[in-house]
Amino acid sequence: MHLDSKYIKITNFLQKKVHGTSFPNPTVFALIVESDKKFSSNRIVSFGFTQKGGRPHAEAVAISNVKFLKNKIYTLYSTLEPCCHEGREESCVEKIIKSNIQRIIFSSKDPDKRVNGKGIKKLERSGLKVKYNIFADEIQNPYKGYILNRKFNRPKVTLKVGCSMDSKIAVKRGQRDQITNKIVKKIVHNIRSENDAILVGGNTIKIDNPDLNCRIPGLENLSPYKVILSKSLNFDSNSKIFKSKNRNLNIIFTLESNLKKIKSLKSKCYKVVTLKEEDFNLSNILSNLAKFGICNLLVEGGSKIFTSFLNEGLVDQLIIFRSNFFIGPQGQEMFSDKLKLRQNFFVITNVLNVQNNIMEIFDRKR
Ligand SMILES: NC(=O)c1ccc[n+]([C@@H]2O[C@H](COP(=O)([O-])OP(=O)(O)OC[C@H]3O[C@@H](n4cnc5c(N)ncnc54)[C@H](OP(=O)(O)O)[C@@H]3O)[C@@H](O)[C@H]2O)c1
């Protein structure tokens, strides 16, 4: 395998190990390889990935750990085009130009207008060799939410459902039930940690009183933001979801303008976005979330919310965890009878055994 192909594949592989840990910036992975003049001896001398909170960037971390030697060639491999816009700090392109790196190889161009192709031009103008679009398809999936955010002003939407063999999500309407097994719970918490926000409807808050956080030891800090849709704010403001104070971008979308209620929710670390009736629709809510920087949104229920997202064609991935028992006709259906799911909209891409439960993954057809 060609040298560049080998190292970019390693870079793309390692990105997936840390993906979703750098909100609000995309998680980039970078490697620096030191070679002799003939490229007959090559070794990885440094690596870096975007840190929590989005800074420092991967390239900056990788560069800071290298002792550059004069008679060597240095290549920086990265999953994404290096940034070239000056923000709080010097851009990665500037840092690369100032370092002793001669070659830059990356997988995917950055869809952000401030960068897209501009980073490449700056590097080339400084006499550096740039190659890109190398195994870019490998990184499309992890960067899908980022691409949708920057190009279409909406996050990637994953809808996650736990159900019985006969597709019921609760034993009775209006009741809270644990339907799937303990391993599924761990997988769900892991999925939560990879998403920027979880969205639920007001009824799920009232009935389930969920925490909606990630409780895997060591990953608690990666608990996503919480988003609630409730036109009337008719839930208990002492629900568990309002107890966690670890993140400051929890948002409620509502029509309610009662200042007392809003003030009480704001004091619990919730932003309250009061919309006009005509603006209270999912497309508008998703574009609001995109503006807050949300790239990956996990929709966790309940049935009315699932149905609305599907009816509006806003779901990119559907993950169903199915248990090994039937609930029967008294159970709550996964989707309300208002569902108008278009045929062939999704394609099943994976089915996994989770002990005695099953995980089914459906992707939206391209
Ligand atoms: N097994 C699972 O995976 C799972 C997950 C979650 C919940 N559940 C179960 O689902 C049940 C709750 O589901 P649900 O269908 O009654 O309620 P829900 O989907 O949790 O919430 C629906 C409410 O959200 C508000 N809403 C705001 N915008 C909406 C929109 N665009 N589309 C739909 N609703 C919108 C509406 O209340 P306002 O009029 O006040 O705005 C609506 O009545 C519970 O039994 C719970 O246990 C199961």
C-alpha cells in the first residue's frame, strides 16, 4: 500500500475512537510522520485530536509534540482540511506554515465556508505540498452531522427506539417501562455520549421522568445537551431532567410566554425559546439547533415525536432496540396512527445481536 494511503487510513481509523468528544468543533485526528529524504524510513512521531470544548485543534496538539530535525521530511496527515480562519488563536494553517512540515495530506475538505478550499490555497502558496480527498468516504459518516450543519443548517437526526417484538414502546399508554436489556442500556448511553443533544417531547418528561444523561463511568462529561419540545410547558419543573447542571445549552422550545414559568426553567440551566405558532415546526427547530452548534441530534421519544420527525422526512438514521417478548394490543405503539411513512425511505444497514435483544439500524436512502 502507498505510504500516504497507509497513514491516512490509520488517521481515519483513530478519529473514530475519539469521535464526538470535541463539541462544538468537529473531532479531527492528525498524525505527523517523519521520513528520510527517500521515504525509505518512516515513523509516526506525533499525533493529536481536537480537545474537549473544541480547542486546541488536532494539528496544534500534534505539532506541539514534535522535535523537528533539519534533514528529515515531515508529513501531516489529517481527517479534515486544516482551518485557516483566525479566531481566538492562530489558525492551524499558520501553525503548519511556521513549523517544519512539508507535506499535508487530508481526507475531507472542510464544508465550513470560512475554510472550504481556502486552507489548501494558503498552504500551496507557501510552497507546501497538499493532497486531499484521500479515502474521504471513510470519514463521511462521522462527519455527516457536521456537513449537514454547515451545508444545510440542520443537524444529523438519529431516532432511537426501544420496543417489544410487536413494536410496542410501553406496556400501556401513559406508562413508563424498561423494555430492553441491560446491555442495550449501556449501548444507548454510549450512543448518547456521541451525540451533541437529546430531544424528547413533553409527555416523555411527564411520564418517564428520565435523566437523559450518559452514565458510563468516565464518559459522564460527554452527556449531551437536552432539548424539550413542549408548546404549553405542562410538565413538572422538578423533573429529574432539570436536576443536572453540568451543561449550559439545554433548550426548551415552546409557545408559552408566561414569564414566571420561563424564569423558573432558566434558573435550572435551560434556555427557553418561545416561538410563534407558525414557527413551531421541526424544520425551524432543527435550524435553531444548528445555529447553537448542534451537529448530531438523538431523538429519544415518545411516540408522537417519533411520528412527527418521520412524517416530515427529517430522520437520517433509525436505531431500533427490540426485546425478546410480546406486549400485545394494550401496549403503546411505536408510532402514532398519524404515521405516513413513505415506502422504501430507509434501508436496513445492520442487525446485531445484543444478548437476547436485537439492534436494528436503518439509514435513510441517499
Ligand atoms: N421505548 C421507548 O423508546 C420510549 C422512549 C420515549 C418515550 N416512550 C414512551 O412514550 C410515551 C410518551 O409518548 P407520547 O407520544 O405520549 O408523547 P411524546 O412524544 O413524548 O410528547 C408529545 C408531546 O410533545 C409536544 N410536541 C411538541 N412538538 C411536537 C411535535 N412536533 N410533534 C409531536 N409532539 C410535539 C406535544 O405536547 P404540547 O402540546 O404540550 O406541546 C405532544 O403532546 C410514554 O409512555 C413513554 O414511556 C418510550
